[in-house]
Amino acid sequence: MTKTSRSPLSRSLSRLLGATALGLLATASGQALAADPIKIGVIAEAQAIAGASIPQAAQMAADEINAKGGVDGRKIEIVTYDNHSSSADSVRAFQRAVNEDKVHMVIASYISEVVLALEPWASRLKTPFITPGAASNEISKSVHNDYEKNKYTFHGYLTSAALALSVCDAAKELLAEQKNMKTAVIMSEDAAWTKPLDIGYEECLPKAGLKVLDHIRFSPDTTDFTPIFNKIEGSKPDVIITGISHVGVQPTVQWKNQQVPIPMLGIASQATNETFGKDTNDASNGVLYQGVSGPGVPVTPKSIPFADGFKAKFGNYPSYAGYTAYDEVYFIADAVKRAGTTDADKLVDALEKTDWEGTIGRVQFYGKDDPFTHSIKYGKGLITGLMLQWQDGKQVSVWPKEVAKGTLKFPSFIKVTSN
């Protein structure tokens, strides 16, 4: 048989069709790649007062970013896991998020013990991981002590050391200077994050003008605070400086019911959520708590729009970890855009260069040479924190004066004098 020759026109047409097909295939492939979502796993205490805001705020940020076209055409997909406040459940969720759900980044937990349990898994699975609310110094110290191993972990909230400074700065101005208070008792739950917090308190409270008379640590399982308050009253301090997160409702209700005549100021994570007033039947009135943002507080131009938008969507203002989780989705998206990829090591490099104005201030991370590597920076022009007070069922900022919306106001059973 003789081979039939093809005409030049036929060969040209064939080549053109082939090139077109290859071009369409490449375009389709490129579009598919560009359309792959950026997957962020969110592991949180969805049933806890302080943790419930984390997945809600993360989803809200993702929805806003996606409504504007995503990151270079890629949508952000939030994959949520309820860890039931359990380290073991959190580890299982982290493994599933990375191995099965193929997330590129994980936001997880406001509980330090949980975050410390997840940190080794971020290293093993080489997955960037950030906490929106845990405070233990050990989280970022571990990154500093073994950077190559632990560089995947970021501390997206203030360390216990920084929180102590924030509380002392506020106590100096609000209590020592304005109310002539001179003595304090520290009352903290026994947890990983409060050990360095209490060390910080013992160091900075005297510098703020408050002599520490006693230091009480109690089990987070405590249900009756009567003996604790009786012991504190026996010391006759001017103020109780708190370090509480896993508890909050019970000591606050008993503080009011027993008419303890001593104000409480410090870290009270549950008090940061707007539901705390109802949860305590308004026993919260007068409680002073440290926060990173709050309802009606213009920490940055983004703070109030986020808080109001969150309330409109979910029916209440967010806890402190809601503000940080919202910001984290935004600066993760920014890091992906700057890196041009979701590759873990390149994403770590980009996150280290974060300079993002969020709802809580200007977010930057400490570098390798700082003992708190990968923790957010504390200080003027960065993150300083606020002091808010529950007044008539509402959260009112009282410090610093630049963003204060009110002055101190205590229930009738507390007697304080002003300078």
C-alpha cells in the first residue's frame, strides 16, 4: 500500500488545532491551579465563652476577603474543628486537618496547654500554625530555643509577660495614681499561662505602686470561692489582681453575692465576651479586665466596623480571641499574596515579615534573636492592650486615655477613694 500524502493546508490546520488544544489545556490547568482554595484549619473551643468567637470571626474574615475576589483569584476556605477544650482532641483535629483535609495553615485555641501540645505537631507536619489567644511564654520561647524545628509556630496573641506589663501599666494609672491604692493580692488559676503571668505581676506591680500582700493560685475546677475571698479579705488589699481564663462566671457571681469590698482588675478572658454580663446575671458590673480591643473602641479604623459587623451577624460582640482570629485570617492572606504560594517554608518567611494594621493594633512578630520569637510585639504604636470595665451590663474602655470611653465606676459594695 502506498502512503497517502497530506496537503500543506491539512498539515497547517492540524498543527493549529493541536496548538489550540494545548493552549486551552494549559489555560484550563492554570485556571484550576489559580482557583485552588487557600485552606485554613480552625481548631477551637467552640462551646467555651472565650473560644466561641474564634471560628465565627475567622469565617467572617474569609467571607469578606472572598467577596473581594480572594487572594489572586483563590478563595479562602475555613475548615473548622471543635476541640471540646481537649488537647487530645486538638491533636487529632490537627492531624486530620493536615493529612486528610489538606489545609495550608492552622489557627488554633486560646488555651496554652492545647497550643503547647500542638506545637510539636506543627513541626512534624511542617504546617504553619498560629494561636489567637493562648498566652504562655513557653510557646514563643520554644521557637527561639529551637528555631529550625519550631519555626512553624506563631504566637498571635500577647505573651503572659506582655499581659502582665499591660495590666501593671493600667493599674499604675487607674488605681495607684487615680485612686491612691497601695496594696494588692494576686489571684490566678493554676495553669501553664499564669505561671509566667504571676512572675510578671510580682515584678511589675511594686513598680506600679502596688505592694503584693499575698499570692493565691487555685484549681480551675474550683466551684466555691468563699474560702479564697475570705482569705483575701483577711489581708485587706486595695485590689485583687486576676489571672483567670478557664473560670470566670463562678468567682464573679460569688464576688458580688458575698459583697467582697475589693475591686478586681486583671486578665479575665471570659469577661471579654459580651455574653459575660448575662452569664453572670450582671454580677460582672465593676469588673476590670484587660483586652486587646472592645466594643466601641477605635483602637484602629478597623476595630469598630469589625465588632459591629460581628454583632450584627452573630448577636453579640466577640471575645478577645475573635478580634485576633479575624486579624489572623487577613494577615495570613496577605502573607500568601506576598509569598505567591502556600508552600510552608515560604509562608513562614512571609509571616515573619508581617506588618499589618488589624483590629487590635499594628501586628509585627519578634524575630529569631528575641526570646519571644514569633510572638506579636508589645508596645506603643504596636499592640498595647486596653483596660475595660463592665458598667451597667456593658463593656466600657477606661484605659488608655486615648481610647477611653468612660471612667471607673464600682458597685455600691466597693468603697474606693480618689486622689
